[in-house]
Amino acid sequence: MRKQNLYIAVTLGVLLGSSTLRAQKQDENIGTEVVNVVKPYTPTISDAFKVKETPSLEDEETTKRETIQYNIFSFPVASTFTPAKGKAAGVDQEPKAKLYNNYATLAAGNYGNINGELFLTHTLENSDYVGVMLRHLSSQGGIKDVKLDDNFSNTGLDLTYGSKSQKMAWNADLGYQRQVYNWYGLDSNLYSGMTPEAQDAFFNSLETKNAYQTIYAGGRLQLSESAFKEASLRFTHFSDSYSSAENRFVAKPSFEFRVMDEKVKLDMVLDYLGGSFDKDYFNTTGIKYGFANFGAQPSFQINRDDFTVNLGAAFFYSSATEGGDSKFFVYPKITASYKVVGDIMVAYAGAEGNLKQNTYRDFVQENFFLSPTQVVAPTDQKYDIYFGLKGKLANAIGYNVRASYLTEDNRALFRNNIYDAGVVDPKDYALGNTFGVVYDKLNTLSLFGELKADLSKNVQFGANATINSYKTSAEQEAWNLPSIRVASTLDIAITQKWYTGGSVFFVGDRKEYKFQYNSAVLPLVPYTPEIITLKSYFDLNAHLGYKHNERMTFFLKGNNLANQNYQKWLNYPVQGIQVLLGANFKFDF
């Protein structure tokens, strides 16, 4: 700083001195003089030196920094503020529908149709449970142009008691079913020549009602930590109003264990059947039948990336306990699948066979108009060879197409029974109004296609079709087997309260056998059996429902809405348009 002050003082002194000299010489006369400029003036700029921003302080002593110590005294501060936890943005979801353990359904409609169901279940202590199922379906008949009673009823009661835990589950079942049907399918030729009075007397003399009764008891056991996986037992007693009786006992244990790091499954079966009929169709003698089938089906599965194979076989020994021959059967049990394009296209194939135990009860459930005079025997399903493709056309559209060839020995076929006009006082089921079972070797070539689609969240659609070609050995035709079947369903949720849907199915032509003759005039008037073609038919059904609340639902159902007067069996027309109005109530207790 001292140096700077000295520099400033010297500069001021020089400037003041120059001014004083200039002032003194202004008073003197120095004359004039001509100056010749030989060279033009060329200005130059001297080098500039940047003044340092931080001057050197060599003449001052740098002050030492003092060390400062801080002491912090901590003490708690009371606060009632609680920060809220962060929450993810919520997604709007529809509330889950409450599930009820019990329900009751009751509906009624034209033709005196009544349909009712009651289901009750209750969980006891230690994961035990008990359940009851009561169901009833009946009609007062009234089919157009039918002369005999055509009412029917089907009533059943099922009881179950069981328990379920992590290691074991079991249940025991007991049930009873009563089914009543009439053989109302009389050929009009039998009474067309009668007077009205004679017709009434004839119809009133017939007793065409047959009541079927089923009593069953059984159970099931499942284990999760054992080579013995599960077993089921079932005993069934079946009878009718004509002293027919049938008993069946089925036991099916299943095992699973490892052999050389491969999981091997072994299914076994013991199937005993015994039954009798009071008379044969010609009222000459009784019929007895009995079979005990023993089977073992070992199999194991191979998984390699997209390829899966199940290799197995079935071994059966069938012992005829009431006449007949005992036989040993071997069947293939091979299936394979390959994911060609993920879940979009899966190819599958197989070759499978089985020994099917036919029963009188199973025949009746398929055709309620059988005569109580049947011959019952098992069917040897030699092999069913098939190949197909299944997958997805889109995320919500699935498909399945398959071709198969099935060979069966002793295949059961339903055929119309013979009517002999020469028999005096024939049985009420011997008027050509019932059906019998005949057996034949049958080869069936089938093409099957199925499509299922969720068109939207509220619309589901499904359709399938089967085309069959049959080849028989002894019989002229594959009696009552259609060459084509088509079915389609549609379900729509209109709103949260309203829903609707419908179904339609089509059944193609079928061949039937008709043999009527008069033994009193044979051989003077021979009669040749006639092959009849039952026309194809379709059935249109629909339903509409309203969910009043989570407990109560009202519904309206319509069957055969096209009012097709078709015959499912020869001389057995069905009811016309059927309308059923009802309600369903769910509850807990």
C-alpha cells in the first residue's frame, strides 16, 4: 500500500510541473517555422501486461488460522407427526361373488313338467364334511298322437360323508334312485283297423309302466405320501318292476413309484357283474349272466422338451361266472403329444384299447325303453387309433381336430324288438314297443372337430361336429347310430343382472330294424324284416336368467323351441315346445 501511494504522488507532481512550464512559455514569442514531414507517422502499440488479480503480499505476515471447537448438545424433541406409508395405485376390480354352500332350485312348466334340486353341505370339526343331494324331474306327458301313458319321473337321493387333510382324503357315499317310464311307442298299424271302442279296450288292457330302482354304496381314499395313491370302491344294485336284478362291485386301486428315475403308475381293477331276468323275450326261460374282470394297467411317462409320451399296456382276464368262455386280453395304452408351435399347435396321437363291462343299468340310462329280457356281455374294444391337432387360433379361440379308427368286438347295438301277432296274450313289452340289445363286430371311422371361443368378457361360444362311418360284420346296419352329430352353445352375460344363452344340436339319419309277422299263419304268409330310416332332427334350446341378488336368481328355459316332432327311437316321438319357469336360492346355515 505504501508503494502505491508513492507512485500516485510522483505522477501527480510531474503533471502539475508540465502545466506550469506550458503556462510560462505562452507569454513568450517563439516565432514560426516550416516543418517538412518526410515519412508518414506510423503509430505502434507497446506490449501490454495483465495486472495480477492477486497481488503478492511479501511485506505482510500471513495470519495463522485459529482452530475452533464446537460442542453439540442433543436432546429429544417431542412430535406427534406420523408419516403415511406409500400406497401403489389401485386397480378397479369387481367385487367377488359370495359363494354359498347350499342351494335349492324349483321350476315348473307345460306338459306338467317339474324340476327340483336341493343341495346341502356342512363342514364339521377336524375338516370332516357331510353332504346331501336331492333331485327330481317329472312330466305328466301329453305327447301329440300318443295313445298310451307317456309320463315319466326320475328321483334321486345322494348322501356323502368325508374328511380331507394334507396327507389323506376320504369319503363314503350312499344313494338311491327311482326312475319310472312307459313303453308308449306302439306302431299305429296294430290298432288302425280297430273300432274306437276296441281301441279303448285294447289300450286299457296294457300295463306299460316299468320302474327302475338303483341302490349304491361306495367310497374313495387318497394318500399323498405313499406309493399307494388312491382307491375307489362301489357296489350297485339295480332292479325293475319285472323281477330283473343286477349286482355290480368295482374296486380300483392305483399305485405310483419310481423305477430307474422314471415315475411308473399302476392302475388295477376288479369288476364283478352278476344279474338275471325272469324271462327271455319269447317267454320261454330265464336269463342269467355274470362276469368277473381282473385288470392291470402299468404305464410311465417320458418328457423331452416339447415331446411327451405315455407308454403303457392293459392286461385283462375275464371270467364268465354264468356260462360263456373265460378269456385273456391285452390292449395298448400309448399316447404322445408334441408342441409344434408352442400352445398354438400341439400334435397328438394314440393307440388305446379297453375291456368295457356292459351292464343292464347302463343300457337303460341310454335307452329307457328296453324290454326286461336282455343278454348282457362285455365289449372288447381292441384298439382306438387316433391322430389330431389342438391349440389356439388366437388368445381366446381354441380348436381341436381329430381322426380316429376304432375296432370293437361284441359291440352292443339297440334294435327294435320283434312283434309276433300270432301270440295270444303277449307281454306288454312284446308289441314292437320295446328294444333289445344285439352284438356285432363294428369298425368306426370318425372325424371330429371342435371350436371354443371367448368372443368377449361376456360372450362364450362353442361348437363341435362328428362324422362317423360304420362297418358291421353280421348285422345289416349299425342300428340307431347316427352318421353325423353337430352341437353348438352360446352364453351371454347381458348385464350384471341379466344373462342368456342357447344351444342347438343336430343328429343325422339312423337305421332301424322292424320285424312284424304272424306265427299262426306261417309259413303261408312269410314276412321279411324291414329296414327303416329314422329322419335326422335338430333341437333348439334357450334360457334367460335374472339375478335378483347374490342369493336369488329367476330363470326361464325353453326346449325344442323349433317344435320338431322328431323320433329319437322308433315310434317314440318327443314333446313339442317345452317352457320351464323357475328360481334358484343360495344360502348358508
